[in-house]
Amino acid sequence: MKRVRLVHMLVAAGVAALAVPAAGVTKSDALPTSVGKGEGKLTLVAWEGYTEKQWVAPFEKATGCNVTTKYAGSSNDMFNLMTSGGGGQYDMVSASGDASLRLIYAGAVQEVNMKLVPASKDFFKAFQSPPNNTVGGKHYGVSLQFGPNVLMVNKKAFKKPPTTWGAIYDPKNKGKITIPDNPIQIADAALYLSKTKPSLGIKDPYELTKAQLDAAVQLLEQQRPLVKKYWALASDQIDLFKNGGSTIGASWPYQVNTLRAAKVPVVGVIPKEGVTGWLDTWMLSSKAKHPNCAYKWMQYISTPKPQAQQAIYFGETPVNKKACKVMDSLSKGSCAQYSGNKTESYYRSIKFWKTPITDCGNGQKNCMDLRAWTDAWTKIKG
Amino acid sequence: MAVDPAVGTEGSPGTGALRAVARFTWRRPRLVTLGQVSAPVAAFLLVYVAALVALLIQSFWTSDSFTGKVIHSWTLDNFAEIANDPYPTIIRRTVFIAAAVTVTCMLLAFPYAYFLARIASRRLRIALLVATVLPLWVSYLVRVYSWRLILNPDGALNWWLNKLGLPDQNIAYTNWAMWLVFTYIWFPFMVLPVYAALERLPYSYVEASADLGAKGWTTLRRVILPLAVPGLAAGSIFTFSLTLGDYIAPSLVGGPGSSLIGTVVFENLGLANNLPFAAAFATIPLAIMAVYLALMKRLGAFESL
């Protein structure tokens, strides 16, 4: 009896929580067709370094929308910030691919009318409707910046840098290997297996059945004794390459550039199996209180100048192809350094992070979800 | 003795209600005491006990694996899951490292504290005590990071080993490194209670032991050590429990296969968004500490706290 009452109370509380914010916002299913006057305010959840003064201040001046930012520590953090208390506290989030689908399916973010973001026409084709922010032809935000996860090697230790991910599973390199401490790393193993063990039938490294996940876990468990360190922060890996005895590892262009600047002879290799990568998206909360300012932000942040500024500041690649020229004018050679001038097929070859979900897209809901991946990762690390 | 408000007003007519309360409590001093401590007790119940109860209740719930929303239905699944690979290994490893750190701290702290309490001059003692607690003024993170620099292959330790003509060590990012770092970080927490226990030991006991014909070693074994046990036990509570709950050192100086209980709790909160499982797992160190404290109580650890 008591239990039933508690449930009733929870349901009542839930309904009340949903009803209260909905009362203030007039929201229809139809997409906005024009952007109205700014509300004077914009609240963002972002990665640190994504809302620097050099590109936020001109936006505030031009639109009158004052930007306040809450930095998130992890993708899970972002998800919680956007959903806790029914959402609505923040207008937008710069979600990475491992969180974006979760946000979409949880109803935390809403569809965006891309016609109102004219600069998106200048995006590389691969980022106009990528699968981690576009579902069933509906866009849930504008692509922002991306980067590949490369194989980083020290040329002093490897006269000829390896061209395969197999090098990080090779017992010859025992004690020299550094791997990111992130469950999404399982996708790297799955990508390698999709090329080396076609019998497993892995098509998408983020859509793994139980058997396919087990195979990836097995490969990673064999790798564990070879690993020097599972790094949590980019600076950890930089330290390890500088003086920690690591000479090979899975990495980001950021570390390659930082180490090169410190005169450590490293190269970032795109192995023949291809690479995974991350793609961040500015997504609009389904209960955004300042939608007009949010659209103005999406319009602004997609244009070449802020794209270039952020790319150089953070060491990533802009999705707007016109940003390349601006990058070179800001810092000579930076466009090539951050791969802003590659071919469309290169961008297409990167398997961008997306949230593992049970729905594999094959009609069967037999894929392993993020929690299964996380549990597996705990097991892999031991 | 409790102060009674009625004392000052004795003989005066006073106002009705206040007077009645005063008369009532005059005969019941315990009630007054209760009234005086009720605020801290309430704070304790609300902050500590309520948090623990909330943790316990959470651990019997479950959460949606996709959205991470807590589902309020009662289940023992979280506890059943703990029995599965790799969690027993992680628990065993944590307890083993906590025990190893505790024993190492004891072995190092006892002679050091003995020197401080019995041999060192007053000035030297103060200087050494300050030096012992000085690291506590520096951020925990800085101290752990500095060990990384020391242990790295071309770090300070290998430089010294080479100078001495010894081969390189290679313990950076291993469980050995964790053991070393924990021992260093928790060392002051062992020294202080042991020092307090040894300082209280009257010198006449040692003299009496000598008068009865005991040699130095026998006195140490049969007089000093037994009297230092409460201090050692109190120190071990700190070193043991602090190691049991830590997740930063394993992630900074640990390597593959260095996950501790704290790591699992942190990852379930921060990555998997599985609050109930994290809560269930957090009850493990709680249970271990309960057993440990019961054991230490028998050794008289709480007398010197």
C-alpha cells in the first residue's frame, strides 16, 4: 500500500515538473522559420576552451546576447547537466559524439532548422548531416569541430613508423604503449578487427553485438600487459612521451603538435585500417529559454573566423572549409597542420564517435549499449 | 554541571511559562544536557547518517542503462553484480594494498616516532614534527604528481641509482608505485598517533623494566610495544581507510591493472552514470571498515584518538 502511494507521488511530482517549465514556453512542433530578436542572454554547457573571449566577445557585441558558460568535465557530465531537473537550465551544449545520440534519444535536445544557419552550406559534405547529430534526416544541432584519433609514434624508436593499428597490439612494443582511458576506445579495437577479422562481420565499430564486443574485449585484454599507461588527460600522455618511456600510442593531433613544439620527434600516423575521431556539435536544448540567441550563436559560430580561431586555440579541425584561409592568415601553416585542407574522402573515412545504443539500425535491438561498453572497459583495465 | 536558568531567578516571581520550564528542567539535568547538544547531534544525523542512509537506499535501486535515470524498484542485482569478474579482484587488490601500506607505515613510523618522543632534543623534535606535517600543507595532487617525476624512467630516482652504480628501476605506473605513493602520503597520519602514544609512556616503566633485569630488546618487546599498540592501531585506521577510498593516486601513478574500489565507484558515477551500482560498491569499503574498526577497538585504538 505504502509503495503504491510512493509511486503515485512520484508520478504526480514528475507531471508537475514537466508542466511547470512547459507553461512558460510556447513551443510547437513546427521548426522556426525566422530568428527573432535576441533575449539578451545565452547559457551554454561547453568543453573548456570552447567559449574563449576572442570569439565570444564579438558575438556578444553584435547580438546583445550575453554568454555564460558552464564547463563540463566529461560527456556524461554534459548529459547530466542537460537533463537534470527536467533540463531547461542551459540553452545549448557542445556535445561530443559519444553523448549526442544519448541527448537526442532522451529528448533533451530539439531539431534545428539548418536553413537558418546559412554558413552550414560551406561545411565539408561529411559534416552537413553526420550520423551522430542527424537522425532520420532531422538535424539536432550544427557540427562544430573535429579531430581524428591518430597513432602517435616517436621516430627515434621507430625508424619507419608503423602503418597499422596492429603495432599497439604487438608484444614487441610491450611497456611502450599508451592508450586513452575511455570506454569509447573499444571502437578502435573494433575498427581494427573489422579489417583484420572480417569473419566477425563488424560493419560499424560503434554498433557491436555481444559476440563482436566480446571479440574486441578479448583483443584489449590481451593488450593490457603491453600497456604502459591508460591515460586520462592529454597531459599524461605528453609526459609519458617526453620522459615516461612511451614511444607509441593512440592519441590526438593535440598531443602530436604539443610534443613537436617541445622538440620530441613524434608523428601522427593515419593507419591503413582508418581511424576513429570525435566530432562536436552545438545542440539546442528542447527547453531552451533563449532560442533566438541560440540560433544567432549557431549562425555565428559556423562562420569562418570563429571556426578558425577555435581550431587554432584548441588544436582541432574546423568543419567549415572556408576557415582554412582564415587559419593561415592567423597563424601561417596552421590549416595544413590541423588537416583543414584534406579531401572530402579523408573526412569521410574517419569513423566518428557516436553513442553505442541497443538499436543497431538493422531492425534488431541486439547491440551493446554504452553501459555494457563501460562495464567491459572496467574489466579490460582490470 | 549543567547551568540552570532558574538559579538566577530564585526568589523572584518570574514569568509563567519560562518559570515552568525552568522548574521542570531543574530536577532533570539530563534534559538540559540533551538540549545543549541537540544542535550538533542534529547536524550529525542530517549530514552524516542521512547521507549514509541515502547511499544504502540507492544501492537497492537500479537505473536505466540508456538515460541513467534512477528507477525506484527494489532489487539486489547491484550486490549480485559485485560477485562478478573483475570486481572481486579489485576488492582483493584494494584491501591488499591498503594492508601493505598500513604495515609499511607502521614499520617506518614506529622507530621515527620513538626517536621523536624519547631521544630527540626538544628543538629537534619540534623541527621534525613540523617537517612531518609540512607535506600536508601542500595539495595532494602536487604531491602525487611530484612522485611521477621522481619515478619516471629518466626521473630523479634513476638518476640517483645510476650515480650509485645501481641498475634502473622501472616501477612508474605499477602497483609498486601506488604502494610507495600511498605510504608517503599517509605517513604523517601514522606518525602522529604513535608519537602521542609513546610520549605518554612514563619513563619510570622503562626504568622498572631495567631494574627487573630486562635488556633493551626485552623492554621494547614487552613494555614499550604493547603500550604503543593503541597508537599504531589508531594510525592504521587512517592509513587503511584513506587508501581504501582513494581513486586519484591509482589514476595518476597506477598502471594497467591498478583499479581500486574508488576507481570503480568513480567510473560508475562519472562515465557509466550508474548511481545505484556505485552506491552498492561504496558499501564494500564501509563493510570492510566496520570489521576493521571492531578489530581495532579490541586493540584499544580509540583510547588514543
